Amino acid sequence: MAEKEGIIVLTDDEGKEVEFEHIDTIEMNDEYYVILLPVEDPEGGVVILKFENDDADCEVLVGVDDDAEAQAVLDKYAELCEQDEE
């Protein structure tokens, strides 16, 4: 994972580098989530990834497949944005 000026470059399963704008990192229920916006296709919506430990106890980012979990992260993000505006 490389980062430059708010842009995070991740490598997909096929070895292709994809650029994302880092929107926010959120802690929720003792887990950390990253909200990213694809640079090439921002209209496609955000991507939510979660930090997990792999078999070698290294921290990796994995996709959030559970719609309820993803919605909870987005709701938390909206709540934090509202607090910042006040």
C-alpha cells in the first residue's frame, strides 16, 4: 500500500494498481475501517475495507461484504461529519 497526498494505491488480486482517495478511517466496535473513493470512478461509490490480521499476524485490508456492517460504517461516518459541523 502506497500513499501520496490523500491518495492510496492498492494492488488488486490481479496485480493491478488502483488509486483511491482516502475519505476517512473509522474505529467502530474495536475494529478499524477505511472509507475510500476510487479515483477513476468516483460515481461508482465508496469502498469500505476493514483491517484484519492474516495467518502471519500481519495487518491487511479486506473488503466488507456484509451490507449491514457497511451501512453501519457509513452511518458512523455521517454521525462524525455532523459532529464536526456543529
